Amino acid sequence: MQAARRTAENAINFPRNDNQVNNAVNAANRAATAARVAAVKAVQNRMGGKFCNDQV
């Protein structure tokens, strides 16, 4: 019973870091989006801005 009470008290005193988690998730999403944009631009530059090569 005392262990449960201590655990409950620690849970109340433990700060929630939802904001930090959300910031980390947002940063990861921004990085993933930037990587996708860079990959698309690299392919477009390599293909000369064309999406399909009809001169095969």
C-alpha cells in the first residue's frame, strides 16, 4: 500500500513533457518533409525538369 502511495505521489510530481515531445515530433516531420522535397528536386534536376522521358 505504501509503495502504491509513493508511486502515485511520484506520478503527480513528475512533470509531463508533452510540449517537448510534440516539438520533437514536429521537428522530425519537418526534416522528413525537407528530405522528400530535396529528393524530388534532385530527380527533377537530373531529368532536366521532365517527369517522363518520352525520347527513349
